[in-house]
Amino acid sequence: MARRTAISNADRSTISQSAKLYFDSTEADPDLRSTYDRLFAPADAEQSAALDAHRAATVATEAEHANVVAKDERVDDVVHRVHVWVDVNHGKEGVRALNSLWGDRGYGALTRLPFAEEVQALQDFIRRVDGGAALEINVSLMAELRVAVQELAEALARRAHAEAHQAACSARLQAANTAFDDAWSRLVKHAKLVLGDELGRMAPDLG
């Protein structure tokens, strides 16, 4: 038995193309065309637009995540160089003081924190240093760290915005898919009455 019901967006694309081919032809039944234009065509257009928007949002979110990873790698590099500088210039006592300023953790544990927690820990570290912490740290390295942490924080904010937009696009696509499937089901029911055994001229077998 032929399957006419969509179970994927690939099925919906096949349905859309098949229906357009039929209704663009001179063989299309006028009464059925009226149902298509009134009921299915708007749902089809919205589903296509929603799918395009969702795909674009997914690509944008992936790009923002890649940017977060790159910014985090830069932060981790500067953190490591701060650790090395303090070790070379102040020895083990300096490293212990540095670890205390980092929230009682070594640089390895710091760089393994989730992105947002790492940003918060380093922002707290910068405030402690700026507040007069009794540990000399290379001025240029601190300036570089400030920039790197700020850029990571901004990248995280952009990723969060992209994720929120993607979630909205997902909700739109889900609603569009539901409306598409409902409109298609109603069109097929009408087409069965009009076309009978020749239903396949409009409705493809998706099995």
C-alpha cells in the first residue's frame, strides 16, 4: 500500500515538488487546484521558509560555537603564559599565590572549567589583581588577558543569542511541519475523490 504521509522533511520536499508539478500542468483538476491554492500552497510556502530559516540558524549557531572555542583557546594560552611567567619570576610561592587568586585552583583546572565559569573566574582574578593583590604579574600579559577574557565573554553572548534564535526557528519549523502535514492530508482526501486510482499523479508514494 502506498504511503502518502510525510515522516521527514525530505518527504515534505518530495510532496511539495510532486504537487507543484501536477498543479503546474494542464491536467490539473480545476476544483482540486482551488483546494491546493487555498489550503496547501500557503502551508507549503511557510514550511519551506521555516526550514530555510532553521537551516540558516543552525549554521549560524555552529559558527558562533566555533568562535567561542577559538576565543577560549586564546584565553587558555594567555592563562598558561601567566602561570609560566609567575613560576619563572616568583617560584613556587608565587604560583601558590597565583592559584589562590584564581580561586584556589591551578591553571589546568581553571582552563578546564565550562566556558562561562572560566570567564567568571578570570574576571574575579582580574578584579583581585586590579584591587592590589600582593603578587607582581607582567603588565603586558595582564592587558592581553583582559582583552582575551572580554572577547570570550562577548563570543559567549553571541552564541547564546544564536541559540535562542535557533530555538525560535525550531519552534516555527515544528508548527509549520504540523500545518503542512494537516493541509496535505486534507488535500489528499479531496484528491482521492477527484482522481480515484490516479491519485499518484498528484500524491507521490513515499514508501
